[in-house]
Amino acid sequence: MGIIWTIIIGFVAGVIAKFVTPGDNEPSGFILTTILGIFGAFVASYLGQSMGWYGPGEGAGLIGAVVGAIIVLLVWGMVRRRA
């Protein structure tokens, strides 16, 4: 259930992060935003577990996933700007 929960939280986090992150370099499209949000949730879960904030098998909550998705969107904007 942990992976499914992370995907659901990542979906919501991706939508929230798209509204929070300003700029023209954000991905357009619902599916790409959702995928980046899910990736951000996995990044937040991994970083939180490696820093000791979450236990083994524990995923990031909504706030952590939103922060992870914002980080992924900012990196996406920087990479896209260079290309």
C-alpha cells in the first residue's frame, strides 16, 4: 500500500506544486505534471528516509511531497532553460 499511497500523494503534490511554482518553464500538460509530482514524492520519501525523518517503508506526507515536487519542477525548469 505504500507505493500506491506515494503515487496518490505525488499526484496531488504535482498539481499543488504546479500552482505554487512560477515561471514559463514548468511542464505543460496534466500527465507530465503528475509524473513529476509522483517523482517528487519518491524523491522526498527517499531523502526523508536517508536523513532519518521517516522510518523504513514510510513515505513522505503531503507537505514533504509538495516540497519534493517543487524541487523537481525547479530542476526541470533549469534543465529546460539550458536546452
